[in-house]
Amino acid sequence: MLASWGDPSNWRRVTYIYDNGVKGRRYTFSSTLALAEILGIKYCNTVIFLATSLFTKSKFDINNNNKDIIDYFDYIKGKVREYVLEQINNKHGNVNPDLVVVPSIGYFKNNDINFVFKGSAETYLTSIYYHILGILQKRNNNSNNNGKEVEIHLDTTHGVNYMPLMCKEAVELAANTYAVITGKRVRVIIYNSDPIYPIPRDDDPDTKLNINKTYEITYNGYKSLEELLLKFALDYNINKNFYTNNLARYINFKNELEEIEKLSKAVSAGILLLLPYYKDKLIKYKAELEKQLADSSRRCELKEEDGKIVIEHAVSSYRIALLHSVLTTLVSIRLDICKEDWIGISLRSLKENLRYYYEGTLDSVYSIVSAELDKLKGMSDELTNDYKLYGVIKYGDKFDKSKEGKSDRRTLYAHGGLEENVTFLKKADNDDNNILISYGNYLNEVFNQI
């Protein structure tokens, strides 16, 4: 169970009803807690995202010089969690959901003190994405959570302003990423309770609010790869100026963004043979983005300006999370790589991954690449232990040497990247039933055609 909350101090206890009362009803102050209990979700599996701006509602004590505070974010986080947990215990009961504090923005006043929270709404999104993906991966590593399907229940009832939208986007991106890297089917179900106005002055068990299932989306494991890669490729091409200019303040590899976009398009078209050549780079870029996401999700400065207390968070961007998601999925694709003088990929490995990511979803890609791999498999008796150009093996003395190392975009895509003028083949060492495939010296020619 996931939720983003505003300030719970004015929420009143009412009777929340789900599925017309068939599945249950709860008298409490929050639809999130009511729904968790009705659905049988443990509180240790209930994550509530809280804005740092709730610090203004807490019992804080900041001396004039702030000398006693070593880490401002930890101090703010502690005060926010303490404040919200007190609200939960007073209005619902002694339960302990996972309270995660994330950066927020806005202008607030409390006890004649003016607060300004600077940063960006997108930092709220990227922080939630970073936390959710981390939680999902941690639980996946737990041997007790090896099921093939995961359900994420998101309650948007208590979010305010930008929070519900940003939280929903973050959850869906993390769910898509997790589905592709684990092969698990991930369902995201979004809820919102009936609105009520004016807010009751007192608790009222006779006030009944329905919790409504407003939206649902399913990411079907490995088959959701295409959705993610093309989302990035399309966004990059439409907003290229933002990626190459604005994103430069977040990353150190802006000149390689087009490389990542090309790889995304290649993989979405079934051209997996390119991936191993760039994998070390992709791992490096992914690590850089993870550090950026981690830092922006908890870094802040506290200072005084013009009589106001200013909490300044790092500025982030949705596209940092999207780029991290793409890199995470590309790195997760497991290919049998043989590194000798050239990088080679086993035909068996390509077949296996083709089935994982494309069969039953991208049938046009699956059919094209599968047919090409079958052709290569049929040539196994003609191969040696040394790499030879596919065209030379296929045509022998009749091969037109003027075509060697040359390809064009249409032909490359039509053959699933296994074009005979740029692809090399050999028998796999110690395995006569397998074939190694490589672009050899013609990697750049292939990449330039993507």
C-alpha cells in the first residue's frame, strides 16, 4: 500500500466503505489506513510519503545559529515522522506504517514564523521513484517474495496540489522498471475516496465515504520493455533541447544521451547484439544517476533570508528518473557474452531473450529476428572456430566484396540487425551446437544506421 499525504491534523474520523461494504468498512481518519486493513495489507508493507513542509507543523526547535543541527534533512525528517505518527496514534491506533519523508516546495507560516521550501515539484517525483524502486528490489531479494505477480495499491486521497499526480507518475515508472528487470507482472491499482465538503467539525461515524478504485494499469513483466524504451526515445526526440541543455546540470554524460536513445530504439526493434558493446558505459551512467537520485532525495540546506526560514532542496527532473529507468532495464538484459578479440553473443542467448521480451507482445519483431536466427542456426555446419563474415559464408566466391562492411537502415531493421554484410559468425568454443555472433570491425557502421 502506497500513499502521499498532506497535513493530517484536520482530518476527521468517518466511516470508509470499500466495494459497497461487501469487502469491509472502517471507522478511522484516513482512507489509506482503512484500505490497508480492508485489503489485509500489513502496516510494514504500507508506505506513506510525507512532504518536508510538514516540518512547519511539528514541535521543532531551531536556535538562531543552527549550531546543534548536523544534518538538516535528518532533523526535518525526524520531526515530520514524529508529528505524523502522533496523529496516527491519536486518531487511529498504535500502528507503525513506513513513513518516508521526501522534498517538497511551498510557502508556509506557523507561530509567526515564515517558511519557504525551495526546490522543484519534480524532486518530489524523483524521490518517490527512487524510494519505491529500492523498496521493490529489496523485497524481491527476500526469498519469501518470489511470486510471479506483484500488486501495488496507491491511495491518492490525501495528497494535495502537485502530490497526487507526481506520486502516480513515480509509482508507474518504478512499477514498469521493476516489471522489466524481474519479469514479474505488476498491477498498479489507484484509489480515491469520495470528496467531502465542508470537512466535519468533529468525528462522525454516520458520515460514510466510499473508497473508489479509479484506475488500474498492469505491466506484464519482460513484455513491458518496449513501452518504457519507446517512451524515452519519443520524449528524447520531442524534447531534445531540454535533454542536451537543461539536463547538463544534473549529469556528466550529456554528449552520450543520443547513444542511449539509439540503443533504446535498437533494442525495441530486437537488435540486442549492440548492447554488450556499450554495457560498461551504461553501468557507469546508471551508477551516476543513482547517486544523483539518492542525493536529491535527501539533501537540503537551512538558512535565514529576509526574516524567513528557507529550506532549500536540490532540484531534480522527471527525466532523470526516466533515464535511470531506461539504463536500469538495458543493463538488466542478460546475454551470454564471449570476449576474445571481438565481443560475441551466443545465438542461444539471443533466442532466449527474444522469447522473454518480444514473443506474444511484439510479434513482428519476434518473427523477423527469430527467422534470421533460424537461418544462422542452419549454417552451423559451414562454420569454423574463427569469425567469418556472414555474407562470405553464405555466398562463398560469389560474395560481392564491394558490399562488405556496408549496410543501410532499411536492410538492417529488416534483418533484425543480423545483416549479412556486417555480421560475423563462428562456432562457439567447446559447444558445437551453439554459434557466436559479432559485429567485429563494423560496429560503428551498424550503430550509425540506427
